Amino acid sequence: MTRHVDVVVVGGGQAGLAAGYHLRRQGLDFVVLDAQATPGGAWQHAWDSLRLFSPAAFSSLPGRLMPVRPGEEYPDAGHVVTYLGDYETRYGLPVLRPVRVLGVHDEGRLLRVETDSGTWHARAVISATGTWWRPFLPAVPGRADFGGRQLHTVSYRGPGEFAGGRVIVVGGGNSGAQIAADLAYDTELTWVTRRPPRYLADDIDGRALFDAATARRRALDEGRADTGGVASLGDIVAVPPVREARDAGLLKASPMVVRLERDGVVWADGTRAPADAVVWCTGFRPALSHLSPLGLRGPRGRIATRGTRAVGEPRLHLLGYGDWTGPASATLIGVGRTARDAAREIAGLLGRDSRRRP
Ligand code: FAD
């Protein structure tokens, strides 16, 4: 069965919902197709102790504030899942689940969206599939030789299963710091980072992060020097559990290891540490395989964008993923503005197309 809409939004996490909110305001006919069985996007898969690095007051999608729970400055992932579920109900967004988009194809006047439960034809597509689904592991020599357990952030749940063990946590970002702090009390922890951990000032809030990302985008757009964005402030937001472990002296970072071997890890100076498990908190890549049929990906796998619009396909917009789709587009507070811009551009494009038609 083939169905027709103005716009198909691929992905029903926060970016897809923000897109839906603004498409509705533009009076467009759309559907959101989401591979998850339940609302909440990647947040429903986060580890138990995860704390947002942005306080609730700075973590809202357009139109509806995230409730602030008394005494909890940085919400947990469950709070976001509830918020996103409420959000799509409140606005009656047409989200279909579980529906996985397999490929987006150019069919001349329309884009054809193939899914695991049928075909859609659309005049435009917004891709909002996030990054959680493409964990990145660095090519460290000997990784395949390690005899213990290896897992990425996406598979980490909590310290219980590692209790009493020797655990190496790799990564100096928010995930690495939070998971290291989580493991610091019950395991023999070694935290390795490529450079010494850079904590943001303890009193920094989500607004400062958003402002830094916006200032960077503006500078680049105006041809001025790169301000460095959020990275200029630091890599790690010291949410309370991280602050406590750091201040207790439990978060001492070692340099990155150069090799894994059967029983542990090895540093450049030959020092070795035995290990039972390695947790790779080494980031993600955009989940874009459904766009492969459009042949838009550049040499490093990235699709070139102007704002949110794909340079090579004006009917395709990308939301979330990273700053390359707009300032702070991959955050709760930032995605609203980029979703608004995408919906406006699509409305303009489709309006022009309609007028051109006989
Ligand atoms: P997702 O939440 O991943 O949603 C994408 C949806 O698309 C998913 O439901 C997925 O199943 C679906 N999908 C994927 N492929 C397909 C397909 N082919 N067909 C159909 N559906 C598909 N941001 C903040 O603002 N504050 C924070 O404190 C914060 N903390 C973070 C902590 C961690 C550990 C991580 C990884 C990120 C954090 N972020 C934070 C960043 C960001 O807000 C999240 O990554 C967020 O989940 C991104 O939302 P999204 O909608 O872009 O992607």
C-alpha cells in the first residue's frame, strides 16, 4: 500500500517531535515514522544513573516546558522519556511505531520512502534519526585480542555487573565522566582520556551551552574566526554525581592507552594494567544509512547542509546529529529553532511548487 503526505519525518525522538510541532504550525500534512516501539527516542535506552547535562529549565522543546522536579537540578533519562511521551500526546502528533525507514529514493517529483511496513510518497523528508544507533569504537590495536568484556556506552546499564572487577573506562566526554563516576565506588576503576579532563565551571547551565553553540554558528556563517562553541567551555558538565566523585579524588584520569592485550591494557611507556572489562565511551556517528539511495554523502560520510537543508537535495532536511545541522540541533533546547527553520523552508518550497503546478 502506498500513502501520500507533504512531509515524512524519519525518527520520533526529540528532533522528530520538534519537527512535527513546527510542520503542524505551517499547516502541512505529515507523518512521523519511528523505529522504536514506544516514545522517548534514545533516552529510553540510557544507563540507569544518567543525568542530563542540561537542567530541566533549559531542556524544553517548542511550546511546552519540561517540568522541573523539586530538588533535582539535572533530570534523569526517565524524566525526558515521560516528557517526550506527554509532548506527542499533547500535540496529537501523528507518530507511527514501530516503523523502520529502509530507504529514501528520488522518484522525480516525489521522494519515495520505503519502510518495513509499506511505502510512503512525500514532497519533502526530514531526517531526524539521531546517533545512538551508530556507536563509534576507535581502532585501538589489540582490541580483538582482549579476553575480557568490551562494551560501548549504549550497552552500559550500571555498576552492579562489574562489582569488584577491574574496569577501564575510555573517554573524556560527559558519558565517560558519568560512567567513570558510576563505577568509581564498586570497582577498581581506571579512567583513560585522550587529554586531561576539561570540566566546565560547576555553575554553568544549559543556556550557556546553547549560547556558545549559537555564537559559533553565527561566527562561521559570517566568515569570522571559529569561537570553538561548547568545546571552548570544556568537555564535561560536572553534574552532581561527577562532582562528588571528582571532589572525593576518585576520578583521576590516565592518558589514552596504546594497545589492548589478552589480559589488559598497555600505555606508551610500557606500563600495563590488568582488566576484566573495557567500557568504550567514545561517541557516536549519525545514523544515515536510510539516505544512502540518494547518494548525497561526501568523502567523510557527512551530508553537506546549508542550515538544515541538504545541499544536494533541497527536499531533504536533517535535524539533530550535531552542530552541522544548526546550532545545538542535537540538544533538547537547540532543536526547536532548527526544526522551525526547516519547517518554514519546506513550507516555502512546497508553496512555490504548488503554484507552479498546472
Ligand atoms: P534520538 O533520540 O536517537 O531519536 C531518533 C529516533 O529515530 C529514535 O527513536 C530511533 O529509533 C529512530 N530511528 C533511527 N533510525 C530510524 C529509521 N531508519 N527509521 C525510523 N526511525 C529511526 N542533550 C541535551 O539537550 N541535554 C543533555 O543533557 C544531553 N545528554 C546526553 C547524554 C548522552 C549520553 C547522549 C548520547 C546525548 C545527550 N544529549 C543531551 C544529546 C541529545 O539530546 C540526545 O542524543 C537525543 O537523544 C537526540 O535526539 P534525536 O531526536 O536527535 O535522536
